[in-house]
Amino acid sequence: MTKASDRFPEDEFDVEPAHDAPIGVHRAPRTWWSRWWPFVAVVVLVPAVTVGLVVWASSWEGRIPGFGDASEPAAGASEPATSAPAEEAPAEEAPAEEAPAEEAPVEEVPAPTADLTADVRVLNASNRSGLAASAAADLEGAGFTAVTAGNGNAGGLVQSTVFYASADLAPTAQQVADTLGIANVVEDAGTAPEGVVVLLLADFAG
């Protein structure tokens, strides 16, 4: 491209530079400090800042002064008023224990006793002389007062027996049997229409 074809007139930038003139912009050479200070800052400042944060956290236990934490109320916060203790409800009176019902005294029915005045007839059906009189004497010695002796008929019996007329004479008949050692005691109004009848047979030891 020739100068005649340039669209703009020549100016100072179109002048050819001198042969020994510097070409372009030149900066002053950098010192060693300007090259190394960023590394020194990283090596020194980062540990220092880290140590400072650790010391701060340990001294304040992670709390920001003036703000408190969840476990402590913030400064200036009023403590909740202590509520008055609720009045205790009056204890319910225990129901009075009912006194145990007094048991009616049990009247002891006296054991039936023998009637020593009842008529007692002693009959000898053993063919042994004097047996009825001996047994009658034993009964009188036991307290019986109306005892008579005589002879009787075995009527097919083989065992000495004490007969009595009614249930009210059972205690009397039993005592007669106990006195004479007779085991067989029978209620039989036919044989003993009234009182007590003792029929002595051969088994009687008296």
C-alpha cells in the first residue's frame, strides 16, 4: 500500500522511529519483595488469623457477647415471674371404717343330762342267779334312785340291751348302759313302755 492510497493524512505516528529508539512501553524491573510478599502474607497471616479465631472461640465458648445462647436468657430479658404454688386440695377424709357387726353370742345348748330319777327295771334273762340284783346295786351306786330288779325273757336276743321309751330318755338310757358296760342301746316303746328297761343275757360280764 503506497502513501498516495492512505485515507488519512500523515501524523507523528507515521514517522519512522530512530534506529536505536526503544520500541513499545517498558516497565521498570520488579524488586524481589514485590514478587514474594503475597506468599509471605499467605504463610504468616493465615496461621495468625486461624490461631486468633481458635482463641476467640475458646474464650467465649462460641457465644457472641451480648446475645447469649439458647440455654441462657439474653441480657436484659426479664425472668418469668415465679408462679405461686397451687393450693393443695384438701385431702379427702377416708371413710370411717364400719365397726364390725357384733356377732350375737351363741347360746350354748347344754348337753342333755341323764334323769337319775327315771324308772329303771333290770331283768335277768341269763339263767344266772342274782345277776339282776347285782346290776341294780351298781346303778344305785351311780346315783339312780328308782331301780328295780326281776327276771325276764330273752325273746330271741343274744346280746344284753338297754331299751328306752322315747328320745328324751336317750341320755338316761346311755348312762345306764355306760354304768353297766352294755354297748347295745335301742329306743323301743314296746319293750320299755315307760322309763328304761335293761335286759341282761349270758354275754353280760357284770
